[in-house]
Amino acid sequence: MKKLIKIEWMKVKDYRTFWVLSVLYLISIFGANLIAFRIQQSIFEQEKTKMVAGLLIGNTPYSFPSNWQMTSWLSSFLMFVPGLLVLISICNEYSYKTHRQNIIDGWSRSQFITAKFLFLFIITIISTIVVFIAALLFGFADGHTSFSFTDCQYIGYFFIQCLSYSSAALLIGVLLKRSGIAIGVYFLYATILENSIAGILNRYANNIGRFLPLESTDNLIPIPFFKSMQRQFIPETSVALLLGISVFYLIAYYVVVKKRFETSDL
């Protein structure tokens, strides 16, 4: 396993585009939350808006323990970036024929796919750690409540969500192979198409849109505002059910990617 990770590292260590996107992504997590944190401060510091915001939102979103959900939810809007990094990595393998060279050098096809899943797993872990640190920083910066790990499970949900988006990106890359087409399909599906399909299914098919591949993980981290209104208009879904469906899709991603790579021409 260490050898697989080492070779994956050698493929990206001098790849400038990968590192530029990675750094921008990590900075954007802190940047997006900083903007939201400043807005929160401006709202709750003014007496005219503080009372209304308190009634609608409750505690300040970045106070403990609300900070865990708030940071995870807002950071999830950047979720397509880790998937994009994985997509670029697999498409470059096809573009530069390095996947073929790995097989010639003695790798099995199964080892190659395992290396790619290890690669996306590491990206997911790093992303989750950064979100965890951001939640801590803004929670302490808020200062309205004392430190608490209550609701910290949302960081774990972020991990599953990131793993799902990255696995979906890997699947699209293996199926389409060409970076331009694969990136376009991934971006459109992750940001527009599945949301549109989910909205239609939720309206006309008894809310089953909640169980689509990416939508199921998105629903693990609901909007942290207007919770009382959400309970009235949005039917609650069992977290255990969403987790089970998410794990099912993750296994399906692995099985399909592995099967596709093992049976396709190099």
C-alpha cells in the first residue's frame, strides 16, 4: 500500500495545476466561512437585526455546537473541487498513457484502481481535517458559548459527502477518459443535473429524489437555518437510512470502476 501511495505522490508532486487548485480550495474553505462569519457578526451586533435573527435562526451559527453543522454545510458548496482533482488525476493517466505503463511495470489492474481510491481517500481526509480546523477556529472566534463536541458528527458527514463526490468523479473519469468531456459532465451533473432530477422526483414521486447518489450525502448536512420551518415543510429522513444508502453508492462506485477498468482496453 505504501508503494502505491508513493507512486501516486510522484505523479502529482510536480503537477502545478493540481497544487494550485488544491491551495485555492483549502483557502476557499476558510474564506467562505470567514465571509459568513463576518455577516453573522454584523447581524448580531446590531440591535435592530439581532432580535429578528435570534427568532429565525436561534443562536449565532458559528457558536458551539452550531459551528460544526454551519462550517460543514457551507464548505460542502466547494465539494466539487476534490472531485475535480481526482478527475484530473485519472484523465491524465489516459492522456499520458501512464496507466498503461504502470501495468507494463507489473501492476495489476486491481492495484491501479486501489491506488486511485487511496488517492481520493487521502484528499478526502485532508479536506475533512481542514473543515474541522475551520469549525474550531470560528467556534472559538464566536465566543458566545463554551467549547462542545456536540453535533461534531457533521464533520463525519462531510467526510462521507466528500468521499462520494470524489468517487463519482473517478467513475466519470474512467467511463469517459477525456478530461474536457469528463470535467464538463461531472460539473454539470454535480451542480445542476442531479439537483434538477431530485427536485422533480421529490415533487412528483414521493420525495425519492433524496436518495440519488450525491443527493443522499447532501441531505446528511441540511441547511443550518430555519430549522422549525424545515420540519414543517420538508419531510425528515432517517440519518441511518441516508448513511446506509451513501455506503451502498460508495461500494457501487468501487465495483463499477474496478469492473470497467479491468475489462476495458488500455
